[in-house]
Amino acid sequence: MSQCKPSAPRHRLIITADDFGYSAERDGGIIECFLDGAVTGVVLLVNGEAAEQACAIARKHGIPVGLHLNLTEGYPVYKNEHTSLINSDGFLRGKFGFREALQDGKIDLCDVKKEIEAQIECFQTLMETQPTHVDGHQHVQVLPGVCDVFAKTLAKYGIKRTRLPIQYGLKNSNWVPKLHMDFFQQFEQQAEEAKTVFQRYNIRYPDGFFGTSTMGSHMTIGHLEQALTAAENKLYGDTTTSPLTFELMTHPGCCTSPGHGGCGGGPDDFSQSKDREYEMSVLRSSDWKKVIATHNMDLGSYKDVK
């Protein structure tokens, strides 16, 4: 008598909305997405203009909230006019400015540690709980040197989860401009190298990740399914019997008006772009929900990351 083949496990899809707390308008769209089941959690910028209000809304609706560690945009949380993290205007150095200063040896990792601690403690005060996880705004958590301080500090606070921004099959995303692809592949290589550091401190992350190639106007149903399928092809095997976790990184929300929001320096073009509302429409579409169902996925959160 033949044995019954065990049924395939139902895997978990975490859909994270980044930049929560950036502006009240942006947050309003994110909340709509959560209530519609289009996102399953958020990551908070504690130095965002609307952070306090965002936390109150998140507590009201029971939204899983992680910390979006910000070392690059706006004002730092740890107040020290001599910190190496800021430029001459008192702002954090920016996505590329921070990376260049780090590479040139101008960033004191003690300042990085103090800023991470300050942001974790600010989160605890605002949310009255621990973050579900901590990841990095513009993926700073995987940068050389920073990742060691990051992992050690998370372990100190008893935080066990982070994001590992490696999108399998990224190189096949031929719609991504070369300049962007070069940057994406650079931080993916850094993420590969950060794995051993995270593992040393028992910092866990979802089994699969995608969303790098599907930001803004690049978020189409076809592109999303291609990225999800590439992750499945990399991770699934004949012996896959335990549920796996996948994270989709997103940036939805209502457009931020000029002069509102930001992290201390006003809103950027990214937050004011109609791409934020376009992402909302794709994530809430019946076509995307059909893709999730077809791929045998249940929606989940970082609590599912074991």
C-alpha cells in the first residue's frame, strides 16, 4: 500500500511598510493598507515628524511595529554636537554621505552604538514595548563595521530579529536602471557578509526577502510574482516540510505634502512621489491577493520568524 505524500506546508508572507512615522499623510495610507490586509506590519522611524502619533494609532489597531534604524536622514536621536554621524548643518550625512564617511574612516562606531541605543530606547518609550525586530533605513544594518555594532546592541536589548536584504534572482530584474542595480548588488554583497555576524549573535531573519526590484513604478504584479518565484525556487526543496517565512519590503502611503513630514529636514522627493499611492493600489489589488493564494502563502509577521 502506497504511503500518502505529506501536504505542502503553508508558508508565511510578511508584508512590511517602511518609513512609518515619516508624515501623518504617509501614515494614513499605511494604516489603510494594514486594515485592508495589504500590509502585515510596519517599521518606525523614531525621528520622523509623526512618530508619536503613529505609535498611538499602531497601538489602537494592534499593528506589529519594528524599528527602522535611521543613521542617514534628518536629525539624530542621540544629542551630541560632536558626533561623527552628522554634517556641518547638524543633519545625518545621507544615504551615500554616510557610506562614504564610513569607508573613509570618519565614522566613530561608538557614535553608531550610542545612536542605535538611543533609537531603541526612544521606540520603547513611544510604543511601550519592544520592537518586533530592527532593520535599517537604506539597509545600514549590513554595512561593514556597523553590522557588528548593530548585532551586538540588539543582543544587549534582547531583540532577536532583523531583515536580511538579499533578493534571490535580483540580477534578472532587467527593468532596474544600471545605477540602481549597482547599488542594490553592493548592499546585497554586504548582507551576505553580515550573515555570519548576525548568526554569531543569534539574530534571525526571514528565510526569503524581496522588494528591492519592485519599488514605486516597478511594483507590478508580474515583477512581484517573478521575485517571489525566484525566492521559492532558491529555498524550496523536495524535503521542505516546515513553513518558511518571506518578507516583502514596501513603501506605500499617501503622498506627503511639501513642508510636512520628514525626519527634521522636511519631506524628500521619495515621500512626495505619487509612487507611494501607486504601491498602495497594487498591494490592495485582487490580482496581488490571488498571487499570494496561488503560491500557498498565509500572511504573517516577524513573530513567525523562528
